[in-house]
Amino acid sequence: MIYLLLLILIALVGCNENNSISAGASTLPENDIRVMSDTFGVTSQLDSCIAISLTPDSFLLGECVTHFGTLQADILTQLACPEGFKYPNETAEVDSVCLYLYYNNWYGDGKSPLGIAVYEMDENTLKDNLLYQSNIQLADYCSLAPSTYISDQSNIIIPATPVDSSYSSKSESYVPTIRIKLSDEFAKRFFKIKEFDSQKAFNELFKGLYICTDFGGSNVLYVTDITMTVFYHFTMQRPGMNDTIINDTRAFYANEEVRQVNRYSYPNRQSILTHYSQVSDTNYIVSPANIYTELSVRIDSIYERINQQIGDTSEYRVYVNKADLNIDVLYSDSATGRPRDRWDTPASHMMLIQKEEINTFFSKNEMPSDSVAIIAALTATSDTLGNINYKYTYDLSKLLTRQIRNKVQTEYLNFVLVPVAVTSNTSTGSIQSVKPLQTISATLIRSANNQETPMDIEMVYAGFSKTRQGQ
């Protein structure tokens, strides 16, 4: 009954459109129930993302100049061994070893050449029990000594016109593929590895591959799969008949059974961050692992204001029934046939997370919660003129209720907007996993200082007399 009454009272409360911390509507005459509305401001600023922790299921490879800095992306990966495998007999001889990179898209100029180089990791192998970050130190795993370079030759490709593909371009299952022949010296050395009894033993003998680019700076590939294939032959002896030469292959995959790291670097990140920090009315969230936006909420001011409007929280039990934070996205999709290198495409999902919880959230593969991390999907609405407006909306009511009731002694609540990739259950719609977004994107939003519509939190809160509740 009390909640039904509360809903009726909330409907009667008007909202103040003031952008700063301000009084809302009126206080009800009853002393046992008080309902108020307020608008609270936030502050926003750009924040540099030095690295992200993730287990990638796809990879970026290449170098490209974007509006938010130069991105360089490369790959360190182990390969899964076929446990228990043995080459047919002692007559088996290696013919060649080739690396295959499959990609489904690219960022940048698809008609510009890109050179790909392959090295063998010689220092250390990746460990099973560590979650690596995107700024991993290459020198700890590959020395880049001349002996570690195992590409047979320079591999120059043009993303938009692959010349070595597994399928015909007319096929519906067409997959652009890069075939890289590895050196004969490496092929002979790798063919001598016979330890296929365990992945650990195999990793000690073959630590993995480092894949990077050595030419071009105009595109980045979205690599979906990596496979290394050994081509070999052996002689099958048949009594009373001519011997038969059998050609065979064995594939080694970069899959979920082994470790991979996608390494990102932005050589001019700081100068880009300084430049865009001077733009006061707009903030940016750029992936992968580049620029985020930090938001701060004066929780002590909200607490003080509620005490003024509701009364002493020792006498009233406070409920925050509404606390909507709207993030306006500056984006127009009116153009048809958007190019692949469009840099201002916003993230379809944006996570608002308490700043101190970012590393723990991703390293432990946690799920969104009302108290730590809230996910909002990009939504579109139409105004009276037919213009499409985009935004993210976050409900902070449960988080603020918990903060106020527990009287958490802090001046600010600090959040970070992080672009994420969300995997959901197709039947239930429930979220199954949340990972940092790896695709190249930039989300432009109105800042807290925007003169047109600055960020704010629209709140409706109520106080119930503890004396009356106890009756």
C-alpha cells in the first residue's frame, strides 16, 4: 500500500530544469511521507586509458592514423597442439609451413598496401594463470633478433583485394585470407618437435608467434582466426607394389585452449589527449583502450540536499526512486553507405563503472551490477522536427540509495564511461559476458559544460518516517 501511495505522490511532483544542484518541487504536508524532485549536476573530463585486460576472441593488426591518434596493433599468440599426434612414420619429411590470417573487415584505406611480418617468440611463453593487458612488454617475450624473423619473404597485401583466399569471392562463405609462407629453416626446426603429449610441453619447445606489420600505415585488419599449417609427405610401403607418396597436413590453431594477447599502442596519445581536453562542450570515448571520459558526482552535496528537503536521515528512511543520468551522443547516420573508416561511429553499448573497479571488473570477468557497473545501450529518439537523437541512459537510483543509507563518507563518486562488447543469451536476453570494445570507434558526447544540454542527474526521492513505519 505504501508503494502505491508513493507512486501517486511522485506523479504529483514537478521537476526543476535547473542544471546545477537545485531545489525541486514541494514538500508534502504530511510529516510521515515526503517526496521531492531535484536536478544534480556532474563534472566530466577526458581520461587516458593506458591498457585494458582482456582475453580476445578477435584481433586488430596494423597501423593507422585516426582522428584520435595513431594506433599500432600487433599480436602475440600461442598455438594449440594436437595432443597425442604423431607423424605417420620415420619417412615423413616437411615440405613447408604456412601461416593463415583470416579477416572479415578493416579500418582505414582498404586499397593501401600493408606489410606483415612474423617472428618466433624466443624469451618466454604466455602463462595460463595471467590475464595480460594490452600494453604488454614485447621484450619479455620476443627479442626481435634476426634469428627470430621467420617470414620467408616480405608479405605485402591489399585488404580490399585479397589475392590468396580460401574461398571464391562469389561464395557466400567468402573469407579474405592472408597466406604467409614461413622460412624453410623454421619449417625444418618446427617439424622436429615431437612433444604433443601436453600443451605445456609443447609451449616450452615452441613458445609462440609474434605477428606485426613492417610496412604501411593506413589500415588495420580485423583478424578473426589464426592457423599455422604444416605441409609434409611420407612414403607408404606396400609389399609387392610400388611405394606410394602420401601428402598430408597438420594444423595448429590459435584458439581458446591457448593464450593470445592483442597489443595496442598510441605513440602520440598524450598530445591528442591534451588537444581534445581543450574542447569544453564535448567529451570523447575512443576504443580500443585509448581515451575515456570520467564523470564525478558530488555525493556529499546530494546527501546534504536530501537532508535539507526530507529531514534528518536518522528520522526518515530514504528511497531514491529515480536517478536518471542521460548522456547525449553527437552523431548523425543520415549518410548512406557509410565508409569502413568512419571514425565517429558510437559504441552500441557503453558501461558506466566506478573508476576504482575497472581493473577488477575485467580481470575477474564480472557482470554488471547496480552498485558498480551499469550498461546502457545506444538508443534513438525522434523529436518534433523528425530529427533522430541518440543517447545512453543510466539508472543510478539503487546505487545512490545504498550510498545515502549507508552514509558513505566520500566527497565524490567517480565513474568512467567505457565502450564494451556485450554478449547476451538469445533466448532470455540476459547478459553472458562483457568485454572492452576492441573495434575502432569514437563516441562523441555532450560534456557537463555543454551550453545546450549539459549532463545532469534527474532525481526523485522520498523519505518515510521511521516512527510511522515502526507502528
